[in-house]
Amino acid sequence: MERANEGNLSVWSDPEKYPDIKFLNRYCVTVDIGGRSKQSDESVIKVWDRIFMMDGGPAELSACWAGHADFDHVAWKAVQLCKLYDDAYLIPEINKMREDTSTFDEGDQFYTLVDEIIDYYDNIFCRTDPEKIRQGFPRIYGFHMNTHTKPMVLNALNAAYRDDGILNYDVRSMDQADSFENKGNGKTGAVEGAHDDHVIADALGAWGCIHHMPPVKEVPIKPQVRKKSAANIASF
């Protein structure tokens, strides 16, 4: 990876690959969708490494992209990071993508993050019950943030910080956590004038890494055996 002192991507640990071992379910990528204007929340993409969880350790933040961009650009940035980090499991939050399109000009032609990438990358969180999928129901991708699921992931984040379940090196997360509040009407969010995009991406990471994904599994890679071509086989 090429290093630079400026840009939207922060990296704390590079992706790891080994010639003889593959770790299934190691990396998780979470996405909170923001807006294009400077006044809106940023879109935040976070990469989490679960390798230490094999020994009872925490999930660790490996990288974070944050900035203002069109949804389709955010989609492909997320896929790029997933591919870079060993085909990571992608958990995109879709509530804003489905409902908050007032600041966009695309209208009916607008493609959501999942619509944009599903034909090219399919290791994505699916909220359709597996039994219904077996019965022929369509797969519905993306994590829908609502009044029932938001407390669930925020509670997972709070417990993860309390129990050292995640290692988060991003100071933006800590700053936003300090300004995150219970608004007294059953809702939670950033105080007036602040943002909570990193908090939501962190909450999805804590829930996804600790409570949703299967354990990391070590799988040996079988060496490829080159087949002899007919031209190389002597005839007798």
C-alpha cells in the first residue's frame, strides 16, 4: 500500500495474507452513509480485524475512510476495501440510503449502495431469514437502522467498550462518542451541531464482529498442482 500524509483513508494495520493459511470471517467492513454537502454527516467506512478474537481478544480497527461523496462512489470504495482486506464481510447501513434522498438530484435514477454492487460483490449482510431464502423469498441486503435495531447495536458498542471487546484508534470516534446523547424522546444521536457517523459505524462494527459473524476459522491452503499438458507427455 502506498503511504500519503493526506487523503480520506486512515490505515492502522495493513491487510495480512499468508501463502499456506486462510482465515475465514476475519475482516468486517461497516458503512454509515452520510451526504455530499460539508454540513451533512460524512460517509464512514470502517475495517475491523477479528483475528485476536480467536484467542478471546478484541476486534481491532484496521482502517477507516471518511468523507463526502456520491453514494455510488462510497459503494465502490467499500468494495475496494473489502477486496483489499481479504474479501471482508460487508455490513452497510441502508436506512439513510432508502429514505434521505432529498439532497440528491438523481431521483428515480438513483442507485443505492447495495443495488450498485450486488452483482459484483455478494459477501454482504443479508437480513432475510435463511429459512425464507430456502423457501424462495428474495434476499434483502443491508442493515436497516430503525427504532428496534439502533438500540441493539448501540448497546453492543457500549458493552464492547466496557469489556474491551474492540480496539478503536480513531480519535474522531472518541470525540463523537462524547457528544452522543439520549434525546429524551426515545431517540439517540449527536448533540445539535455535532455528528454521529463514526459512532454508528463503530456500533455496527461491535455488533457485527461480536454478536453476528461466525468465529474466525483457520483453513490451510492446498498447494496448486500443475497439470501436465498433452504436449508434455511423451508417447510410446
